Amino acid sequence: MVEPWISVDRIYKSYYDNEGQGHTVLHGISLQVFPDELLVILGKSGTGKSVLLRHIMGLEVPDSGKVRYAKELTYKGRLKDLTISMVFQGGALFDFLSVRENVAFGLHAYNERYKVFSQGEINAKVNQALSNVGLSYAADFMPNKLSGGMVKRVALARSLVYSPKLVLYDEPTAGLDPMTSREMTQLIFRLRKEQGIGGIVITHDITLALALADRIAIHHQGTIPRIYTKEEFIQTNDALARQFFAGQYYEMPIKEG
């Protein structure tokens, strides 16, 4: 049996306002992510999908429950640096740094602590990451010169520079026009096919989900009531799943090669 790379075991998370009133965002969520797969977490906006992703990344700690990682991703029981990376929804670029400097930022921070990369190695990693997303020509651009789609691709390049085993994508097509959304979807597909980079994609976009997913998890009111294969999801009559189809199933064609 294949060991999952990530296991989320009944995690709960609540947030409290200044008056001590609590709001539970994650209600005992459990799921597994297996090597080389793309798991899509599909849900409406504002339902806590990004909160779940931050817990998987280790950026937040659950009130209860655990996130476990396979030995390939860990060192002495803790998540290794550089094995999982995340593409934030808004890009999260530093507006005072160039594209090249944004992509290199994490490597420089890592190097200050561990001293493992030469400047030449960092430059090579940055150049390769920008090439992977088709932005070699924009290395010296500043963020205010980038389109929305370019910002998303720079953020993806920054995640790829670590050569991660998994990438967590937070709404990778949010705010993009249909053509740019399609290009971003094809880029994620190609990275998975050519480099074996799997991960988790959270989205409310049914077209993106059907284009990329091996499995689809429905996120509803802080829970994941069921996880489907793509084929099961297409065929199910479950009301939570059917609400995303808007009356007609359409799968975005993906170019091979």
C-alpha cells in the first residue's frame, strides 16, 4: 500500500474576536495526499479552504488534531525545509524587489541559516524556475509592471526554486481572465506531467478542478464530507457536488506535450 505523503487527522481550528466570541473554521477535517497526485479541494469562497492549506503547510497550528508527513518529507519527525512550497493567492510579492529578487528571496533567507548554496547555484535555480514558467524575459521587471497572470507565475516560480516534492496552490486562477486562467491551468498540468510535481489545489473553479484533479475533495462549512475520484465526481448525484456544475459539465482541454 502506498504511504500518503500528507495525512490530515481530524483537525479543528477556531478564531476568537476581542469579546471572546469564537468562530470555528475547521470542523474535524481529515484527508490524505499521495505521492505525485493532484488533490483538488473544491469549495465556495470564504469557507476556510485557505486556512486548511496554511495548516498543511505548517504556517498555523490546529486547536486539536494533527498533520502528519511521510518520511520523505521529514527530518527527525519534523517537516523538512524546502520539501513543500506554497503559491499564495495574491502572489505575495515584495513590491520593492525585482522578479529575480523575489524568486531568490527564500533561497537567500535559507542560505543565511544553512550556508548550502553558492551565489552561482542560487542564480541557476532562479533562472531555471523563471524558465519553467516562461518568464525569463521578465527577470528584471518590478512587480508594478506585471499583469495579474505574470504575478501568479512569478509566485509559482518562487515556489519551484526549492525543487519541492509538493506544491500547495491557493486559488491559482482567482482574479484571472479566462485565457490567462487557462494558461495557468496548463502550466500546473505541465509541471506535474514533466517534473512529477504533485500537490494540493484549492479552488472554487469547477473548470480548473476537472482539468487538473486526480481526486476532488468537497469543502463545505469547514468539513470535507467526501473525496471523489474525478470520474466519481462527474457521475455523482450528490447535491453538494452538483452545485458546482452550473447545469452543464465542461472539461477544459489540456494540451499534451
